[in-house]
Amino acid sequence: MRFSFVSVAAIALIAAAPTAMASGPEAGEKAFKKHCAACHTVDAGKNRVGPSLHGVVGRKAGQVQGFKYSDANAKSGATLDEAYLDKYLTDPKGTMPGNKMVFAGVKNEQERKALIEFLKAAK
Ligand code: HEC
């Protein structure tokens, strides 16, 4: 009797664990909608105020066709890999001085990581 009560409690704990972690694609999509969707899409070829972020992770900065980048972005020579994006999305102005993205940055590390996971999947 006592043994089975303990087992049930353990199973309940295991079942509750995944919902406690706000990360992964869903959290990333939420963060994208909250911070980025006013200016960006993840659809290929669909630019807004900012360039499409379709397949952005790992490509060179300033490569989206038909988007008029600032010189700072176009000539940055940056590769938008995970490490660079983590810095850029923390502090866009400090990481790429002179770029015209009017965005203060995502200061929450977990939110940033989830966002980058979401962007990785958008290809
Ligand atoms: C107010 C509009 C705005 C918001 C909000 C915004 N961006 Fe941008 N973003 C831009 C603009 C404009 C550029 C182009 C900058 C330039 O040419 O200097 C840009 C450029 C970028 C680039 C470089 C793309 C490339 O092809 O070189 C990345 C990556 C990016 N944004 C990601 C994001 C993410 C992720 C978010 C949300 C956390 C976000 N941006 C929020 C407007 C915005």
C-alpha cells in the first residue's frame, strides 16, 4: 500500500517536469511573435521593415535578395551562426555598430536560446 502511493507520486512528478521548462520550439515561436514579427517573417522572400529570416542561422549577413540593407549590415562580413546571433540579439547596436535595426535586444538568455532554436527550424 505504502509502496504504491510512492510510485504514483513519482510518476506525477515525472509527468509534470516537461511543462516546467519554457524552452523549445513553442517558446521560441512565442518569443519571435513578441519581439520580431512586427518587422520580420520566417517565410522565404517575404521582407518587411527587416529582411526575411528564413534560413538565417549560419548564413552571411546582408544576403537577402531585394532587401535594402544599411552599409553597416551589408559590409559587416558577419556569419549569422548561433554564437553571433546570441550576441547580436542581446545587443544589436553594440554587436553590429551602425546597423538600422531599431531593437533594444532580448536580455533573457533562455528566451534568446529558444528564439535561436526557432530560427534554426525556419528553413
Ligand atoms: C523595428 C523593426 C525590427 C525588429 C523589432 C527586429 N528587427 Fe531584425 N532587422 C530589422 C532591420 C531593419 C534589419 C536590417 C538592418 C540593417 O540593414 O542595418 C534587421 C536585421 C536583422 C538580422 C540580420 C539579417 C541579415 O540578413 O543580415 C537579423 C538576424 C535579425 N534582424 C533578427 C531579428 C530578430 C531575431 C528579432 C527579434 C528578436 C528582430 N530582428 C527584431 C528590423 C527589426
